[in-house]
Amino acid sequence: MASLGSDMLDAFVRSILINRNNRLAAPIY
């Protein structure tokens, strides 16, 4: 139930981290 919101938050945080570390973007996905 709460996993949906957590997933969206996690994706949002990962998006920001990827933008800050473009070099590590490939291995994440």
C-alpha cells in the first residue's frame, strides 16, 4: 500500500541523483 508512494519517492530521488551523477546513471537502470 505504502510501497506505491515509496516507489514514486525513490524514483524521484534516483532521478535527482542521476542528474547529479550522470556517470553512474547507466548502471542504475
